[in-house]
Amino acid sequence: MLVGEKMTKNPVTVFQNASIDEALDIMHKARVRRLPVVDKKGRMVGIVSELDLLKVSPSPATTLSIYEIPYLLSKIKLKDIMTRDVITVTEDTPLEEAARIMADHKIGGLPVLRGSELVGIITETDLFKIFLELFAARQEGVRLSLLVPGAKGTIARITSRIAEMGGNIMALGTVPTREPELYQLMVKVADVPEDRLVAAMQELGLQILDARYCTTPACND
């Protein structure tokens, strides 16, 4: 999957001369936590997050009067506090690359550019939704976690055995463990009873770490 397939298109933006209150109001109405900042020509010149705005807002312990606060906030423009060196991606960026960039830079969203044009935004919320899709979290089935060797053909043996049983693999993924050449594999299967699936994997000599039947919207113990 690529960023262009899962991004939010035509993202909500804010002008660089907007005040903090105006930006917060836009965020709350649009239910977003970050806004690309644009100039009068619609070109992106920065980005601002809800946290950025809250950091420069007076705390509840302030000694300012209720009349002074709105006046002072109106004087602070987004162009004075926004992040100018914005990290961006393009529509053809792989989703895993976008996730890596967010994790490495500790940011929650990336504007998506087509040339110099802002065409979308991909956020951590989008990635969480994709995570649910990849692991078929909203579909019923048997969820198995297995400890598998990294030898060639291991996953092929597993998937072939499931197919022989008439199972439908809805999700499959591996992550490395602390042990060299050992991986934890998660597979979610429909149309095969849990006991038969577990027995088949044990016949292949695989260690079962967890087995459960999952119903929507979540797995039950």
C-alpha cells in the first residue's frame, strides 16, 4: 500500500496569519490535531499541532485577567510559532516508509505533496486504522501466534497446510524475536475450528504461543 491510497485528501489548512484561538477552533470543529499552514496563495509554509498551540497558551495558573488573555492570544500569529522545516512525503511513498519517518522523527503526521501542491496528509490515526486492516481485527476467525524458524519454506508449509484444511487466511505477519533465526508469526484463519488448526500446527512441529477465537470487534480470551 502507498500513502496516496490511505491519506486524508484535501486536508484542512489554516492561514499563517491566523491566531491561536482561530487555529484551535478549526482543529476542534474538524476533529484534527495538526494543521498544514498556508500562505495567501495556498502554498504550504509550515505545520502546527494542537500541542504547539497549547504550549504557547496561558496556563490555568496565569495571573492575566480574562480580558488580557484573548487580546494577547490574538497578537500571536501561527507564522510565529509554526514548524517551518516540514517533513513531507509523496503519494507514492510506501506506508511503512511513512510510518518509519514518523517514528524516527517522533511526529504524528506527514503532509503529502504532489510537486509543491499539498494534496493530503497521513497521520498516526490513519496508520492505526491500517494496522487493524492488516491484522483483520474486525473480522471473525481463529487467531494463532506461533514461534517459527526463519528457514526458507516455513511459511509456505504453514499456509499450504491451512489451505489443505479448507481454511481462509485473512491476515498473516511476522516479527523478529530476541532469538536469532526465530520469528513470531500471527495468522488469522476462517473456516477451520480452533482445535483442528492448533493440532495441524503442532503436527508441523511449531510452538503455539497463543490461540483464540476472535469475534468482532475484538478478541476474547
